Amino acid sequence: QVQLVESGGGLVQAGGSLRLSCAVSGRTFRRYAMGWFCQAPGKEREFVVAISWSGRTTYYADSVKGRFTISRDNAKSTVYLQMNSLKPEDTANYYCASGSDVYTEVIPITLREYDYWGQGTQVTVSS
């Protein structure tokens, strides 16, 4: 069974930082791209950032460029999202996801390109 478990969310003031983690089990982690999505109340789930299986390619949503950094540790089967300079508009549930395609440097950015999802971790940024 493939399982993704997020952690690291919480309440932070604007300008602060958080580091989210997503631990993956049940599949060969290093073969798959990993992504982060966010979903605010009443909103659609949106792409934030993703990293290729090799870690050599990343792609960021414009709204988080220069503030968020994705990384992966294949030895720990874990992907991270370092979130700096947080803004109130970043408030959302953050979900990690495992890509459905293997061994590609093409970054998946749509929901349908991911086949397994975590249950989310809440990030709340106060003014």
C-alpha cells in the first residue's frame, strides 16, 4: 500500500517560515516525481511546486518563486517544502503527491498526473 504522510504544518506569523515534510512508503520513492499542492477553504486544489525523480528539475508556481524551496531525500523517502516569507494568502491545507510517471524530467503540474496523495497538513499564516 502506498502511503504519503505530511507533517510540519502549523500557525505562523506573516514573514515567518515552516518546513513541511512528506514521508512516502509502499513504492520505490526515487523513481517518481513529487509535488506539493495547496487548497484553501472553498478553493480548488492548486499546484505549488514539484521536483523530478532525479531531483535535477524543479518547477514552481509564480506565487511562491523565491520563497518556497522543494527538496527530496531519497535515502529517507521524504520530500520537503521549505516555506519562507510566508504570507496570509499562503494559508491552506498543503498536500504532497507522488507522480504517476516514472523516470521523467518532465514536471507534472496537474492533479491527474499524480496517483497518490497525502491527507494534508494545515498551514495558517496570521497577519
